[in-house]
Amino acid sequence: MNIYDFDKTIYDGDSTVDFIKYCAKRYKKAYITIIPTLWAFFLYMLGIYTKTQFKERMYRFLRFIDDIDGTLEDFWNSHEKNILDYYKKQQQEDDIVISASPEFLLRPICSRLGIKRLLASRVDKHTGKYDGENCWGAEKVSRLKNAYDITHCDAFYSDSFSDTPLAEISDKAYIVRRNNLTPWNDYKESKSEKLKHMFINPEFFMFLVVGVMNTLSNIIFSTIYSLFIPSTTIAFLPGYVTSNVVAYLLNSKLTFKESLGFVKFIKFFISYIPNFIIQTIIVWLFDTCINGPSFIAYAIAALIGVPVTFLLMKIFTFKKKK
């Protein structure tokens, strides 16, 4: 018995994203849900909303679809071609598909393909309301056991390491890249995939939010110090140090969720050395060559070196022990 993820595993693409795009072209009234969805995404990235809460608000656009069953039928008429060839060739009668996508979305295509066992997120196709948690990560293993009392399978296929809990209960596991299958432990992420996982996540988003607050405090403190210190460059130094004390407190508690400590405090400032050098040079050049308003120089300098600083903090200051 084999188990498969669906999106980017059996289906070439993300079926939920494709369905939302499909509906967006046909149901203009649903556009009024865009702002609430963006706000929910913002709260999710801040860690205030869970993934389930965010997606539940995202699926509110379903309330504006009059004939959901007809829409699903039309959608799969045009998107069934995205089912990958490798799966068609090796499909077996006892296959199980487990996906985070909504069950109402995948049920029609699974019926067409002859897939009898489907586990997916239980979402009301009329309201977008969830019944239970988003079917993702370890939740998939729990659903598998509860539905079929299965704790082991012959082979598992997925596009994402977030499905490691399922890979661990399989004799064989494969990472899928379209029609190419790579043994789970042999797969090496590309540089673009590593960068995506490093920077497209709630942790980095919170770091950016803290960075905005740090930027504002840097500008404010440096501007205040410049009232008493004639040199813009020299006034920048105490402003930078003061704002980074605030940044350390915020990053410890909000971004990396680590306890405060003197050693971490020192490592935090070491992590900022490259950023400090870059920003100081920019302020000096602005002060010497342009001679413009000091707060503009501070604002430009504070926006430089963010990715480098985040990486140093993640792998050096707040590195988690395995």
C-alpha cells in the first residue's frame, strides 16, 4: 500500500492556488475577501493565527460561489491534465492520498482517477469553515491512524520535507519533482529551495517587523543624539547601539522565542557587526558627499544588510540545539 501527497506530487502545481485563480476570474464579488485574507495572513506570519485559522478566513471567498459543485466540475475539466504521468503508470487500487488541500476540492478528481481513499482538510465548501485542524505535517499521521488504523506503509511520495512524519512510517519514501523521484534521504535541496525555506517563513517575517521597529527607533535615537552632537556620523553610533538593545529584547522574545542571556546579548551585537559596518559607511558617504538631512541617511542605512543579519542571528546568536 502506497501513500501520496497531492499537490506537486500527483498534481503538477498547487490545486488550491489554481482553484482560487480559477474562481477569481469568474466571481468578482469574492474580491471583497482579499483585504481580510491579507490581514489574516499578516496575523499568521506574526504567529497570532494558526495555519488553520488563516486558511479558514482565506476560504471565505467560497460564500460568493453560487454553484460550487458545477464550478468544481468545470475546474477539473480544465485541470485534470495536470495529473503527473508517473502516478498514472504506477497507480494501485489501494493507494491513499493525504493532503492539506480541502477535501471538497480533491474528491472530484480522486473519483475520476479511481482513488478510493482520500484524507484531506475538512472544509465546508459553502462557508469555508474548517472541521478540525489543517491536514498538514504530523496531523496527516494522526488522520491516517484514526481513519484506517494504519501506522505503516510500503512507500510514500511527497514534494515537501514537512511530510517527514509520514516518510518515517514508510519502508521507502521519495521526494517528487514533477515526474522525477528521488529517495527521501538522498534528496539535496537546491540553493533556491534553501533560500526559500530560510526567508519565506513566519520567523523571518517577524524579524522584518522587528527590523521596522528597530529602524524607527534607530532614526529617532540617532536624530535626538544629532541635536547634541554636530557630526551626523558620530551621532549615529550611540543611536545605533541604543536601538539595538531594543532590537535584542524584541528578537529574543518575538522572533526566535529564546530566553534572555548575557552570552546571547554579546552574540547578538557580534551578529550586527557586518550590518554596522555597512550602515556606517553609507551614513558617512551620505554625510560627506550628499550632505542631506540626517534622518534620510539613517533611514537608508537601516534598510541595508537585513538578510545577512538575519542569517547570522539564526545560525550564531539564536542557534537551536538539535
